[in-house]
Amino acid sequence: MKLVKSLLLGSAAGLTAVAGAQAADLPVRKAAPVEYVRVCSTYGAGFFFIPGTETCLRVGGRARAEFRIESDRFRTADTSGFRGLGRLNLDARTQTAYGTLRTFVRFDIARRTGVLRSGTQERLGLAFGGTGVDFTGRAQTNVLVDKAFIQFGPITAGRASSFFDFYQNDLEFLGTSGSAQPSTTLFAYTASFGGGFTATLSAEDGQERRTPVFAGGNFAGINPFTGALIAGGFDAAQRNQLPDIVAALRVDQSWGSAQLSGALHQIRVAGTTSTAFGASQLFAGYAPDTEYGFAIQGGLKFNLPMIAAGDVLWLQAAYAQGAGNYVYGSAYAFGGALANQAGDRGGVIGQTLDAVSTIYGDLKLTESYSVVAGFLHYWTPQIRQGVFGSYTKIDYSNILRTQYGPLGVIGAGGVPTAGSALGALNPNFKDLSVFAIGTNLIWSPVRDLDIGVEVLYNRLDPRGRVVDANRPFAQTVPGVGLVQRTISYDDIIVGQLRIQRDF
């Protein structure tokens, strides 16, 4: 038995040795190393390395719910509305031998109804509205590439905030103060001088900053071939030729910030359409001369930690000729581009126009200026309040309300004469002023959650009395005859509730 056991044990040992030798000869496949997401601390909280790269990425966003209600300004308009907004931010940064390479993209998608719908956004191609009986003009989806830019050293290229802007309604829900354009497409170069001082030169999309040129329906001139008087109208849509040129000097230090900026804005329309040369024929020889508007702005921001941590004061003033979009608050303050926008404004018609043509084709640039102030105070680390106000003035050339204005008519012998539309009560091209003051109170019970309410008073004043757009037809008064209802100002009170979560 001992012999048998010895043979069996020896055989097993031999087989084990042979199997081990054969196994050692086989190739060994190692498991791929697991690459975990690594935290990137170079650019602050929330960044991580994209696996397999040296690029750091931060994903963020926002969800916002809003409800607005306002006083009855126009008889057929909505007086309340809702909005739900979703935002996605992508911030990618890579360190290179030339400095940080940054790409930032922000998408906003919103559904809004009633007074929170924006006809201006539809006209600018930034939103689309419903077409149903109860949805036309009352329901809208807004899809916006708010930001999409690249920063490489001193270069910024893409869709970003204009380098002209300073206070961009930072403390407000409604946004009635400061620039009306949150973003534009640009190519910019910024030089840094140390100590927080920078200078920027930027070529920016002038399309984003345009308000219309108003040409009316009449034009007077002489046919160069026959010497006869011709009449027609301008194709007043502006054409792209040169970008807006923006320059800015800025300083950012512990006490706050200051900026001085300027913009050059081209106004270029097509020629004259006149039946004197055939139906709807464009006669370029009578095209208005290209004009150049401009805007200048100065702003100050003071950090006031001596009052409370986070307190800040904003002060800003701007002036423009033919470049009002650099000065105006949102279109909410003025309505639309032409005189038929009374539905947005109520009894007083407000117009925002880069220029208005006389009947002879001379473009008269619109002057405008604004002053803005805003103060943010933290009552506690969780409760803060913003108080803000603005005053804006629009001045039109006096000639526009004479027989030589765009509503003038050609009389006998080619002499311009005043038409009935040029009565003293006509609201077109009257100087306007807009005053706005408001406040909001925001509670942040936890980090990145805001629950707030805002109240705004807005008043639109024409120079003198104008026809009441809510009652535009003359009324018969016994013993007097036809009497036109007039109005000397229009105002509104707006309240808005907002709950917002950022992440």
C-alpha cells in the first residue's frame, strides 16, 4: 500500500509541475487600469479633469420659475404671465504654454406666457410663438445661445457680453436699466497693464445693436434724366457693412471697478424705390448717405463691506447719437420699433429708432442719454435687497415734425406741405423720457437658492400732450364738435415673484 500511495503522490506532483509549466508559458492579459475622475483645483470649486485629457470642465446651470402681474396699461393686453427657464453652463479650461485656453457655452431655454412673452424676441429671431386661438401673442418658447466664446490669452472670440457694457441690470429682475443687449458676437483683444487695469478693442456685431430707421412713405427728388419731380419711399432696412467698433478702459481693484467705454455704430440703408423709374425700382442715386452713430458710457462700482459684507453701489451714465441700443433699458420701457407698438405701451406710443429720414432722404440721428443707480444691501447673510432707478431721454430732430419730416406730403410744384398727420397731438417723433424705480427682496435659505419678489414703477412722458392710443378716435362733444382724447404721460406698476436654483 505504501508503494501505491507513493506512486499516486508522485504522479500528482508531476502533473502539477507540468500544468504549472504550461500555464507559465501562456500570455497574461492584465486588466486595464481604471481612470477615475480627478478633481481639478486650479480654477476653483466644481472643476474636474475630463478623463484622458488635461482639460478641466465645470458643468453648471439654473432652474427659474417666475410670475409677473402688472397694472392694466392697455385694454386688450394681458396683465399677468408665467415663465419657466432652464440654463446649462459648460466651462472648459486647459493650461497651455500661452496661458489658459477657455471655452464657455451657455444655453437658455424658456417657456413663457402672457406679459412675460416678448414680441421683440420673436422679431429678432430668438423665440417662436404659438399659433392657436389662445396662444397667438400669448405663449412663446425661447431658445437662446446666450454665450459661446473662446478666450485664449488676450483674445476673446464668439458670443459674449459686449465690452461696452458695465452695469447690465445686475440687481434687477425686469431689467429696465442699462443696455438692452445681454450678448453679442465679437472679436476682441484685451491688454492688461497690471494693478487691475485693462484696455480692450473689440469688433462687435452691429446687427445686434440696431433699432430701425424710419423713412415714412414719401420721398421728394428730381429725376436727373428728365428734371421732373419724383416721389417714392426708402428701403430703410439697414445693411451689414462694418462691425461696431468698441473700446473700453477698465480697472478692477479691491474697492470696486470703473469703466469708460465707447462705440462707433454704422447706419447704412439702401436706395429709393420710386415708380418714376418703374414699379418698385431701386434708385441707388437717391440712397441716404451712410451715417455713423456713436455711444459713450462711464460707470462706477463701489464695494461697501463697511456697511455689510456683499454690499455694492452701481453708478452709470451713457449718451448716444444713432446708437440708442447702447443706452436704452429693455424694450419694456419703450415698446417697439414703430408707431404701431401701442399695444406694448398703453396710452403713450414710444419709439426706439436709430434714425429718421426727412422727405429728402437726410437721416436725422436720434439722441439719447440715461443715468442709472443701483444699491445692494445684505440685511443678513441670507436676506438681501436691491434698490435701483434710471432716467432715460430720447430726443428727435425738430425738423421731423414739420412738413419736411417723413410724414410730410408733396404739394403743387413739389413744395412740401404739412399733412393732417402732423397735428400737434401726433405722438410720432416727440421727445420722450422714461423714469423707472424699483426694489426687490431676496431670501436665500440655503446656498444657491433664491426666493424673491420685485416691485417696479415705470413712467413714460412725451413732450406735451399726445393722442391717447387707448382711445385713438375723436369723440363728438355736443356744442363743440370732434374732440380728440389726449394724454400727457403713461405709467405702470409691475410685481414679479421669482424662485431660482443655481448649481
